[in-house]
Amino acid sequence: MEVLHVSAECYPVAKVGGLGDVVGALPKYQAQAGCYVKVAIPGYKTRFWENHEFEIVHQAGLYLGPHWYHFNIWKEKNNTLGFDLYLVDIPGLLDTDGVYGYYNDTERFLAFQVAVLDWVNDWRHTPDVIHCHDHHTGLIPFLMSHGYKYERLRSVPSVITIHNAQYQGQFGWDRQYLLPSFDSWKGGLLDWAGAINPLAAGIKCAWRVTTVSPSYLEELFNSAAGLESLISHERAKCVGILNGIDSKVWDPGADPMIPANYNARTLAAGKEANKQALCREFGLDPSLPLISFIGRLVGEKGADLLPEVIGRSLYELPGRVNFLVLGSGEPHVEWSLQQTRQYVGDHFNIYIGYNEALSHRIYAGSDFLLMPSRVEPCGLNQLYALRYGTVPIVRSTGGLRDTVTDIGDKNGFGIRFIHAAVWDICRAIGRAVSLYEDQEVITLQHIRQYSMQLDHSWDSAAQEYLNVYNSMIP
């Protein structure tokens, strides 16, 4: 089976969030299961581009409205990632340092999708499945079915995975001229709430729709940023598949980014060594429990609650807990956290920005990982934390509910709370501190050892995706 994944991100080439992790790992595990897997992403000018060898395998041009752009398809020569990686290079549009946040993002990702389709349309054969990820590729299923020049691709099954329905890529009908010509009688498939909505179009036109956890699929029927009725209508072709993690990248026993490697047997000494180094780096007391947050500082992740949560926790638990935050996002959240740092003394520190190596050190050196998310389609951070023997403190939503069992339940290994509210988060933090201070230290050690041995690899999830593909292929 030949599968083409099309995405805006792929770790370690370009990553902003969980989408990059998924597209960097799932194809590799599918390849190990016997598939011929290709991944196409935009050709951002990242370090990966500079440090690896590529060869041009296709050159052509495309029109975006009245504007003509030359594009190149570059293939990574050495199969470094375990699958065939292709970068779509469109000078003037995709040759940026970053992934998102540009004034012309609509044009950038529309051109990316057109270039991918033009390239595939020029193959001597067709792939067995084209797997699209999020709204950046949501127009591909529509254009495959109703774009005039892609007629030969109409019989190719398509899948779209919703990683986060909060972002849909809408743009006005006044920019319809940017699209390749299509059957105008089918234009309604592009529309949602009076705008061209790439995610909605993908949900309507893809042969199958997947979400990144079963619970997130159920939540989308009632809360999908305006797409609830559409997802309910397309329910029959939807399936929730829980994300996994790359157990080779996230392995405390061999991780080159942490000061001391360890496994479940050497957990106590390994965690302590990493905690000592991390606390030294950020001026924190290593004798106290360390609760960390890693992620985007946005309301969706509950990050706007962190300043009050940290302040209130340190007031209610004076001298009994430390906090560490790694992330960037909304300026007012960053500012509030920096102000909090000024008045709480030596029990809180923050690193504003994205730092992959530091995130590994935090997973290895922290006692607890806090995830107060309002929306969490799957969440990978809690899985990384478990892999490193760090107890997750999570809101019971989406994939967090699917992957974390509360310590109050049988074989529990995490702390769950219900409400994205300061009082409930602080209550969960109090439970964490009590667990840490409990004289029965073996209890915490048992939880850590148990969580490190849980299997959250991509093996089973990759097979579930293959089952979805097989259900579409005659």
C-alpha cells in the first residue's frame, strides 16, 4: 500500500505542536508495518533543510489567481526519518523561517495544496491513499473530487485527520478566484457559515474522517467551533484513533538531551539527578515537588489561568512546592507570568519561547506535569511525561481523559480534575503535593515505575489507520 501524508508540519523538519509530532512518527510506524509511505510538507527554510541532502524530483509552475509561481519538489536523499520526505518549495510563499503567522497564510497553504496535487497528478501511477492533516490540507479532498484538472485522482481514497477543530482556515468568497477551476455546481461543498471553510470542505469530501482520540470525536458532536452539525451529519465515516508517541525519540534510557539516562529500574537515581540539574538551572529548591507546564501560552491550553493558579497555590502551600513554565503565546499571558515571577520569590521560574531540548530536560526532571486544557484533542505531553516517570495533572477532557487514570481509581497513575477553573486546578495541585509528601514514598515510586512501562507507542494506532485505509480500498 502506498500512502501519501500531506501536512503543514513534520518533526523534526518543522514543528509547532502535536501535529508535527504525529506526522513525524505515524508514517515511520506505517512504513515499519510494510507500507510505502511518503510525506509532503512545505519547504520552510529550517535547520533540517540546511543540514540534510535533497534532490529535485519535480519542477513546475502554478497559478494562484492571476499570479504565477514556480515550485520545486525536493526529496530528502537518505531516508533519515524512516520514510520518503518531500518538501514543496515555492519561492516567495513557502520559503519562510516559521510555519504560521504570516499575513498571506491563506495563499501560502492554498498554493501548497495545489502544488502537491499538480505533482501527484503528474505521477505515472496514483497512490492508494492520500491522508490529509487539518485545515491546511482540507481543500485537497474537494479538489480531487471536483477540480477539473484532477479527474484522474477522483478514484483515490482520501482521509482527513482533525487534530484541532478550533482552527478551520476560513476565508471569504471574494477570494474564490485563487482556487483552481472546479465544478461550480459543487461549490456548496466549500461553504460553511457564508465563507470558504477548508476544514469543513475536507470533512464533507474526504472518504473517511479521523480524530486524534475517541473522546475528542464525541466532544466534537457538541463543541466543534461551529462544525457540530456537520460532524454529526458525517458521523458514519468518522472514527477516533488515539495518538501514540515515538518511543525511540522519547526514551529516558537513551535520550541524548537529558543529563542522566534512566529506566524503570534506575528510576529513583535518574529522576533525582535530572531534577537536581534542572533546579540548578532555574534556581529552584530540589527538595520540593516540582510542577511544570510545557506548551503554548494560550487560552485553549488554560495557560491564562496559570498566573492565578501559581499565586494561589504558593499562598495556600507556602514553601512546599515549585513551578516551572516553558512556552510562548499570547502576549498578555506571557506578561502575567513574568509579573507573577516577580512577586512569588524563588518558587517559580519561566522560560518564554520554544526549546525542544529543554522540554526533554523538564519531562525528566519534574515530579508532575500540569495540563489545565480547555480543549485537548489528544495531548502528547502527558504521554511524554508518563514515559519519563512524571505524574500528569490533567483536566478530564478529550485525549487526556482517554490516557490518564486518576490515582484514586484502580491502577491509577495520574491526577485528574473536572473544571478549567482556578479552584479545581489548585485542589489537584494540593493532591499532588500530598502525594509527594506522603511518608509512603514507595507509593509515588510505584506510580512512576508503572507509568514508565505503559505502552503508548504508535504500533497499535498505526495498525488502526491501516484498517481505515483498507476499508476504503476495493
